[in-house]
Amino acid sequence: MWASILERWRTYNPYLIALAIYGSSRLVVVWALYLAARLIPPLKILLPPYSGFSYLRDISSTSWYYHLLRWDSGWYVTILNEGYKYNGNDLVQQPVHFYPLYPLIAKALTITTGIDGLVALLVVANVAAVLSVLLLFKYVRQDYGDEIAFLTIAFLSFFPTSLFLSAAYTESLTLFLILCCFILLKREQFILAAALAGLASATRSTGLVLLPVIIWELWFKFAGHYRRFFSYGLFCSILATSGLCLYIFYLWSAFDNPLAFVTNNAAWEGGKDGIVHNFLSALLLKGFFPLRLDIHNQYPRSFDVWFFLLFLTLILVHRKWLPSSLYLFALGVLMLPYLTLTGGPLKFISMTRHILLAFPVFIVMAKLCKNRLWLVPCITGLFGAMLFAYSAMFAQWYWVG
């Protein structure tokens, strides 16, 4: 009996350590929320006139965890309580801009358990975050060993915008679905992997980056068997984009505008130009000018471009440290927001949050530190300090991503 218990302990102990690492980073977030509510005055801002935001104002002084409901959370609360609305005016921010899977799961949780919608949003996000940590540790451990896996978890957990893994945002659910997809791809279960990618595409646009990864894996699996490759590729492509396609069909039938989630993006950019203009401007590198680091800015937005450049450099310089599928995915996660957003007036704002999902970069960081362990406390200490600052500001309605 004792031998069996010891064997089980050896099996599960590494996962418990990984959870402990993540848990320690959540203590940083919780402590920041606690102090922010007492020391930092809330930023006075004009919020959109939707019920979700009014609800967040009303409960702002209650339980500490409600400080994790800010900004985009108001939109998800609105969708949860009232469903989608769209009046055709793309110069006004509207709920159709936000993908449906996250509020749908939260709504299902409120129906089945009877819990409050705000709590449901946080439960879904935080359960998905814990599962993501376990899956990421399992995935990295299989190829790189325990040390690299632990360091990867540490760098992801303490990364400044990892606070969004705990907030009522889509990052944790998207990361969970992405990791499920990669684990299934490793097992060559392509149909199931594509189905998970389809769910990811209904959560946020980053899920679409999984499609070329799946096609890439199919190409190597069926090398020389072109008929099987094309048949599998076509079916998996349909599955991998099914979530977004269903949302497009819903917008078409409900509001007669299948691309409302794209066209309404103009409201977030002040009605400027469009996605084509952003794409061309990004190709011309216009988003990089002027390039500066403003440490005196009350918002940490000046760090966004530097984190993007750091991640891009790590991926390009150490490309051989990653299998082709991880490299392709990481590059896609970085380039998708760059090509669609940075050419507009907002430039790199929120980029540090977008690139949080590029988990292969954290693997590269871990490999860099394997023989330079003195770097580990330096990086995690810096990340942890920024995580504390980001969390405290986010709690009081300062924009951090």
C-alpha cells in the first residue's frame, strides 16, 4: 500500500509544484488588489452605457474579487445578461465585437448552478487558468523535462499580463483550448484537435492561428499521400474555423451584418480607416514610430512595443529550439495583432496582453535560463513587480491591456 502511495506521490508531486508556482503568482495579484482598493483612488472614466458597466460600478466597493471585473468584463456581463445587441452604427462600441464562447459557458454555469453571473465569469476564467497550467506543464515536460517545464510555468505565471488569466477575460479559456489542441496534435488525433481549435476560434481571434498549425502537422503526417492530406485538410479546416463561422452566421441572421464583429472595431479606433489600412501601415512599420519608453506615463502602454520586440527576437533568434508547429504558432500569435491593429491609431496598445498566449516564447525563456539559473530570480522578480503594478492599476480602472 505504502509503495502505491509513494508512486502516486511521485507522479502527482511535479504537478502540485507547478500549481504552487502559479498559486504564488496569484498571491501577488490578490495582494495588489487588496492594497489598490485602499491606497489608489479609482480612475474616473466615462464607461459605455450598457447594463454590464452599470452593474460593475454598483458592486465596485464589495468583495475584493470584483476588482477582477474591469473593462472588457463589462461587455461580457452585458452579453451574459442581455445577449448581443447591434444597431448598425460602427462608430459606437457594441457587444458584437466580443466572441461568444466565454459568455456562453458562463451563462450555462449560472443556469446549472444558480450562481451569480459575475461569479460565473470569474469561475470559468480561473478554472480554465488552473487547467491550462497543468496542461502546459504536462506538454513541456514531455519534450523538455521537469526543469524547463517548471521555469516555463514560472515565467508565464509571473508575466505582467498574466493577471488576465484570473480576470473575467478570455485569455485563460483560449489558452486552455489551445493547449488541448496541441496535446491532441501530438497524439495525432487531428479531428479532435481541429474541433478544439474551432472552439478557440469562437473565444477570440487568436484561435484562428491554430489552423495553419493543424495543416502543417497534416502535411507531415500524410507526406506523399495527397488525397488523404486534402480530404483531412478540408475537413479539419472546416472544423477549426467552425466556431467563428457559426458566430458569423448568427450575426448575419440576427443583424444582417455577418462581419459586424470586424466592422465595429472602428469604434475602438475612433472611426479611423480600417483593417486594410492597418495591415498596410503595419507592413510599412508605421506603428514603431515614434519608438520610446515613457516610464512616467500613468499607463504601462509604453512597454507594449518592447515586449513585442522581445518576444519576436526570442522566437526568431532561437527558432531551432522549438518544433516547427510551436514556432509557427508563436509567430502567428505575435503577427496577428501586429498586422491587424498596430497600423491604426492605437498602435501597440494591449499588445502585452495579446502575446501572453504565445506560450512557446516562455519555453524559449526557460531554455535560455537552464544553464544561467541566476537569471531566474531576476526575470521572475521583475515580472512579479510588474504583475503587482499591473494588477493594482487594473483594479482601479487604469488601462493595462
